[in-house]
Amino acid sequence: DFNDNAPVFIQPPRNFTLRIPENMTLGSEIIRVLASDTDIGFNGDVRYRLRPDPAGHHNSFAINATSGVIMLQRALDRERQKIYEIRVVAYDLGLPTSLQSDLDLKIFVRNINDHEPQFTANDFHANFTEGRAPGKERVDLLPTVDRDDVEDEIGEISDVCYFLVGGENRSLFELHPTLHELLSTHILDREEASEHELIVKATEECFNVPEPVPKFDPEDDTLLRVRVHVLDVNDNPPLFSKSIFTGGIATDREFGAVFMSVHATDADDQSSLYYSISHDILHSNRSEGIQDIHKPEFIINPETGELLVNFDVQKNMKGFFSFKVRVRDEADDEEHHSDEAEVRVYLLRPDQRVRFVVRSRPSEIRERIEDFAQVLQSVTGALVNVDALLVHKDEQGLLDRTKTDVLLHFVDPESNSVFDVSRVLKVIDYKTEELDDIFKDFNVLYTDGVEPTFEFQRSGFASETQLWLIGLLALVCVLLFLVICMCLRQKHKFRRRLRAATASIESSSTLPPESSTQGAKTNKESVPNTNLHASEGSNPIWLASLGYDNYTFEEEGTKSTENSLDVNVLNSPKGDASVSEEDSSSASNNNSRTLFPQGSSSSSSSTFRNRNLSIAALFPSQMPPLDKLVNPLMNVGVTTYDEDDIPRTEL
């Protein structure tokens, strides 16, 4: 055979790069090279050696001439040398000329692999749509970084593989190791599970599947927690929480008040629900006073399901209402995306409500009050409806915010009539042992009836501050009224004084000229007051007794009808004892003469009569209440005469 073929390297490929750890043991095998020669005999025998290089890299390694195994000959120091470039020569034993081939190898020295591939975040979110076929949706996971590769500044990065190592529902998903794609293996249903949690591990050991991880460790950067969210599809209809809703309206409810609500749920995510009254509102057969009320009797809030009173509730109304409500979502197919329920509304008196005083705030028991009503319903056998949750008031009417008044009413399910409070309290007392646990759970202090004015006291027409303002305003009005009354009284008093003073001045102006000086002196000394006889000489009684009166009288027989003092004074047609000023002046002009003429015997009798006439005219209340006196001088007074023959009569 003629040596005409040079050896050819079979492995590794040309320009191959390999990595060896810095702490590799001396004599350890790094790589095996293999070359072949098609010649026969010695011409085809292949041997290996390392070609010396100017940098001396070949001194750190050794190669077996026959097997082609390259081994480490010197300790590596990564700080001193990171990369080694060596050339392996494969030659044959042909004669007279040996043929050879070269293979270049690049060796990287790295630290111990304490920097495995790392995820830059702990959590990753992926979305899958429910109802999709398996494999239709794929999600690329978060990439990793390898700090060792960065330090080596190698252009080529070794492969990193991902594996599913944890998660309760990891059997529903599959992860491609090298493509890092997550896909589903089953049809997902959001109503069964809206979210899945998976644990992914990154490693460079692609041929070694890592062990399962029971729990995610945030300190392990090779682990990634994947949260899979199942997107919703509107494939479920809404459903009412009850098939029959019951509530009550007390006769003190106002028009437009919210008295109860209906509630429905939809398994689909973020589904908008719309409520409506689907059928006519029916009245019970034994209802009273509700036949001619405003229709529709109730209005429902389409978004919240709250029911409002749409008529004026009166005390004489009795019975209950029954109607259907419907709920639907935003889907066009209303027939398959809606639900119906029945609503019964009972009319009750305010005093038919039972109050449970609970040692809890209203906000603390509002979410659990339906559970409380359900237990009462199961124990008593009645339909229990919650009317209100109010902040408790003590006996003085002060609010106690640590307690709550729970107002309930109980309905007989057979007759659909509301139980009286006394009957309900008897049943509760009889069932005390069965209700002991629920009463302890809700801290029920005591139960009693609700007074008819309880709701009025609660709602009221004014707040406590407004009541104080109203009371203060009323007090101011009373004080103002008293001040006005005092002013009017004082004004009236001053007017009387002014009239008295004016009367004194006018009387002085009518005196004759010779007495004007004396009258002026008297008026100067007088003070305005309410005394009609404050000025000197103004009292006719004393004037008459002293004989200084200037009265005139008519002769006896002038008028046949006036033959007596009591006829002229006491039996006056007008019913009073006043003397007509016109008659007096007429008598004075025609038949008058001066009182007390000397030597006249008849003048005494006339003077006495005229004197009594003056007294009766001015003071009728001082005269005896007699229709007629036989003798006016009898039993009237005692008349005496002084030394000047002036008569004096003492009454």
C-alpha cells in the first residue's frame, strides 16, 4: 500500500470549544480525540501529539499517543489563565513520509458551577381561556440568566432546560424543556378553578429531570412560580340565592322607602346583572284596604335588586303581596341567561315586630344576620324576616353604639299572617335551650316587643341638634311675648294717667272767671294718675255733705212720673243710675233756684233729695238694690245741722 491518505479527525468537530472547571483534578480526562486513516498497515496506524505553541498552553495538558485522550497535566488558575488554545496533531506511521492532520481546540476554565441559571423574577402570570382545545394556546415563560456565562464572556450560551417540578394541577399543563413554552393538556373550566399555580425549575442538566418541589422557595433563583389565570367566557346563567324571598312592610313606612332586596349571583366573572318584576303583583284573598292602591305597588332597582314602596301605606291595610322577579346578564340569549324567583311581601303593624338587643355593632353582624334568621326560622317553624338593624338606645334615649337592635317579624307559613309579639316571645322562651348556642354566638342580651312609636323615635322629624335649636327658639318667642305684654300694659297705664291729667285741665277751663285762679292753683298741684278725684274738691260726696255742691233740682210735681228718688235713679229705663245731662240742664234753666235760701222750709227737703240724687247718679253701686223706696229718708242716713244751720248727712 502506498501512503497517500492523511489521518482525518472524526471527533470532536473542528473548532470545538469545551469548558473545564477550575478545580479539576490533575490527570483527569478532558476529552478524547479520534482520527482515522484509510491506508493499510503502518500507513494506516494513527498516533496523536500536541503541537507546541508560543504561549506554552500545550504544557498544561497531555495526550495519550495511541488513545487520543487529553488529560490535565498542570493545575489550573482561572485568575491567571481563563482560555487555552491547543492544537492536536494526528499522524500515521507511513514510510518513508508520514502524513498528518491538525485539530484546534479551545478550552475555557470556569469556576465551580455555583451560579446556575437564574430567573429575574419570582412570579410569572399566564392567561388561558376556558373551553379552548388542548395545545391551542401557548405561553412563553420568562428567560433566565447565567452569571457564569456572563463572567466567561462566551458568545455561545449553553442550553438551559425548564421542568415542571410543583403545583397541584400540573397534570393539566405541559412545558417544553428547551423551547420554554407552556401549554394546556386539558380543557380548562374557570368555574371549577379560576387560577392554577405551577413551579418551574431551570437547569443546565437537560438529561437529568430534577426532583419534585413541594413548596415554592423564593430564595431559590432557579425556581419560578407561574400563576395561570383562566379567562372567563359567558357560559353560565345568573341564579337567585333563594327561590322565595319574603319581607314585610310596617304601616308606618313612607312612600318610596326601601324595605327589602333580592340577590342573585353569576358564576361568570365580571358579569353585569339586571333585575326586573316579570309578572303582575297579586293580592291575597283576605287582604283589606289594598284593592284600590296605586299600581305598580312596588318598584325594583334594576342594578341592586332593592324593592321600594310605590303606594301610601295606611293603618287599615292587611294581607300580603306576591309577584315574580327576574334577573339576567348582558348576554343576548335571555332565555338561557336568566332566572326567576318569587317574592312575598307581608303587611304588618309596627307593634308586631320583635326586637333582639345584641351586644355587637351593626356592621359586625350585618353579614351574618341571615344565618341568625335561618336558625330562628328552623327552631320556631315560622318565616323570619329582617326589618332593620338599628343602633341601640337606652332608657334615656341615648345612643349606645356597642349594641344593636335587630327588628324581626315572624309569619305563619300556613295562613300567611304575621304572629303577634306575645306569641313569638312565648315560643322563644319555650325553645330557649335550642336557641342557646345562637344567642351566645350573637351575644343576644334580651328580647322584647317594639313600641308603636319606636320607628318614629328612630327616624324623627329632626335630629338632636335641631331639637335643641327648636327649644331655644321657643324660649326666645316666650320671652319676646312677655316683653310685648309688659310694654302694652305700661302703655295702657300711661294713657290712663294722661287722660286723668287732661280731664283735670279741661274741668278747670270750665270754671267761672272768679274761681279760675283757685282752679289753676289746684291743677298745678295735681299729678297725673288713675284717681278720678285726685284734685281737691272733686269728690261729690264730700261736696254734698258740706253743702258746696251747685246742683239744681226740679220742683216736685214738674214730672208726674218722677215722684221718687228710686224711680228716677234705680228704675231708669236704661238700667243704670246716671242722671241725664240734658235733663239736668233743662231743669236748671226752667225751674231751678239756689240751694239753701234763708228762711225757706221747703228748700231743706229739696236739697236733701237733690243731694241723694247726686250720690245715686255718681255711685249707683252704693245704693240699696231696691225697686222702690216708700220713704227715701228712711234707713238712708242721719241728718244733723251745724251751728250755721247747714245740714250734714252721715250715710
